Amino acid sequence: MDAWATGPAVLSEDSAFSRRPKDRVVNKELTSRQANQYHKSMMDKYDKLHKSEHKIESLWDREKNTMKLKISRSIKITLGLQHLFSTKSL
């Protein structure tokens, strides 16, 4: 079962899949190929499920053989002029 099917609840503080708009860092021991697949799957999940701008950075540590992902997410809200000036002036 996909983690996104559980609803809007936050899975855990460390989870990269957390729905809180904060940066998350995930440490995994992966091979280079696994790291690329993991990065791609993260990008795909965000592209499909969020109408927000997001930035996923991956840092590969060759000595420790680990990958660190940093996910930054910002939601843009755009209002038309009719919404900004729809209230009546006194």
C-alpha cells in the first residue's frame, strides 16, 4: 500500500513523505543506481500529488556510501484582481 493513501496525517517527524511544508532530510544506505531510482520516485510522487513548487536536492557521500535528500516545498497562491478588490469600500 502506498504511503500517500493513508490521508493527510503526518507519518513521522523524520519522514520525507511528511505533508508539513518543512525541509526534510532522509539518510539511506543505497548504491548509486538505487539512489537514482529513489530520487526519481520521490520526484514522481511530488509531481503527481502536489500542486506546489518543490525542490529535491540529493547529496551523495561516496565515503559513507549514503545519500541525503533535502526536500523543500513552497505553495504558491495566486489571486486574481477581482478577489483582491471584491470587498465594498466604506
